[in-house]
Amino acid sequence: MKKYFVQYKPFLLFLASFFGTYILLTFLYQFFLNGFENGKVDAITRMVAINTEEVISWVYQSSYIVESDNAPFFTVFFQNKSVAQIVEGCNGISVVILFISFIVAFSGSLKSTLLFIFGGSLIIYILNVLRIVFLIVLLYYFPSQSHLLHGVLFPLIIYGLVFVLWVIWVNKFSKYAK
């Protein structure tokens, strides 16, 4: 048995650091969410909704968001029509947690790891806001395609970006790149 632990040590260390980081960050995020009253939108989702409203308003003036009085979401109105709701799951934090867990599991130097985590998380956040903006516009014009757009195409885009960032990290910056 010891022979297998020695043989698979890099893989086992990867799994331990990946899942350890993932569980820790998920626990911390849940602790953060528990700090908000039931029925209230958390600060990150609020920021995503406000940024989404701002980006949409650059092109379309008749768009706005309204916070629900009794549930934790924002309703997005596009061209004065209710098109979508922004809920906690839309804020992209679960994707960022997954991204960070992988980077930590394949860590490089402390400086490059922290910089890549910060830069990658920022890129994911920006792409997520743009993803929501495009999703809202497309749902307005193609409401019958909501499953394809929301359930397939746009998750593919955000997870595709995370995969590209992981490949860049492993090949250029991680301790395995050399």
C-alpha cells in the first residue's frame, strides 16, 4: 500500500489541495451568505446586478433592474419588459471558487499564484457580467430559446473560459510548467 502512496503522491497531493481549497472556499462563501437576512440579496449578487444594469444602459436606455421585496433576486427589465431574474447563482462565485481551487492545486510561486488568481477572477467576473447582458438581450428577442441560451450556450462560454485559463496556468506559470 505504501508503494502506491509513493507512486501516486503528486496526484494525491493535487486531489487533497484541490478539494481542501474547494471545501474551505465553499464553506467561507456559505458563511458570507448566511450573514444576509432571508429574502435579501447578498452583496456580490447586488454588485453583479448593478454592473449588468450599467452595461446594458450603455446601449439600451430602456433597461433597469428591480429588487424583489420578498425574495433574494433582481428582476431585469429590458425594453420595459421583464426578461430575467438575477439570483445568487448568477453571480459567478461558484465558478471562481472552482477556478481558484484548481490554481491552488497546481500552484506556482506565491506571487504568480496570487496574481493569476486575482486576474483570472476579475476576468471571470467581467465575462460573467457580459454573459448576463447578452443573455438578457437574446432572451428578449428569442424567449423560446431560453433553455439553449441559459442552460447550454452561456455555461459553455463561462466554463470554456475557465478551462482556457487553467491551460494557460498549467503550461506557463505552475510548478509543472517547467
